[in-house]
Amino acid sequence: MLNERIICAGFGGQGVMLMGQLISYAGMLEGKEVSWLPSYGPEMRGGTANCSVMVSDRPIGSPVITDDATVAMVLNLPSLDKFENDVVPGGKLLINSSLIEKKATRTDITAYYIPANEIAVELGNPRVANMVMLGAFLELTKTVEVSSVLSALKKTFGESKLHLMPVNEEAMKRGAAAVK
């Protein structure tokens, strides 16, 4: 039974909302039940931002994730501090080790350290760190297919940004490789 409850969190401008939207949109394309609930800090870009995403094969009663996330992807230290305890025992915590030196404190979850910003810079586009994290998430959970995420990304980008598809796809591949 599929019932992923995902928290994507970081600073505004890191692409955490896009990660959540792509997971939701991909799930919708696959005929799954989905919800996406954004939460912004007062400053938006540079302030805190997170979203709750649910993907299930059953109807979703509430889009709110309190302390029962199956996965949290955190791109900055304040997000790690805020959301580590919201992951259920046995859940997954994906940490952007490029910006977060601190290690997870819990031993009842599995933590993955992904150097998302470093990989993005190696690819020549520092803005794809979120896609590196998304690739790692997809590899670990298989919640939705990579092809569905790419279809969702094409629709989200529109014609004017299709030239960015190759670097985003490569970022997802590199994120997946980082957790294999």
C-alpha cells in the first residue's frame, strides 16, 4: 500500500515548492491520490519555506502532516532542526550535506547525506540542487516514476524553459546515484 507523507523544506528560492509540486503532479499523472500543501515564511525568497506532500493509492483525508512524515527532505539547517522529529520511526531523512554539517540525532530513522549543492555546481547550474535531492528521493522511495516527474517538469517549465530539461534530468540522475 502506497502512503507517502513527505516534507520538503529549505529557504525560499531553493526550489522546495517545486520539488513538492513535481511529486504531486507526477502522482496525479499516474492516477494516484495526491495533496500538496505549501507553507511560506514571511520573507519568501531567503525566508523559510516548506511543503507537505502526500501520495497514496487511497483517498487522502487531510493534507496536514504533523509528526507522521515518512520522508523529510531538508535543504538547510533550520529545516533539519524543525522537521527531524516529524519523521516516523523507520522513516527517511534526506539531508543536503552541502549546507548542513550537523548529523541527524535520531537512530530510529535512516538519514542520507546528499551533497546537493556541490553536485549542482559540478553540473554547471547551482539552481538544480533541489533536483538532485528529488532524484535521491525517487531512487529511495519509488513513490512515482522518474518519467512522470520529467513529464510534470516539462509542463511546469513551458516552452521557454525546455532548454533546462537536460541539466535537470542529469541532476536527478546524480541525486539517485548519490544514494545507491
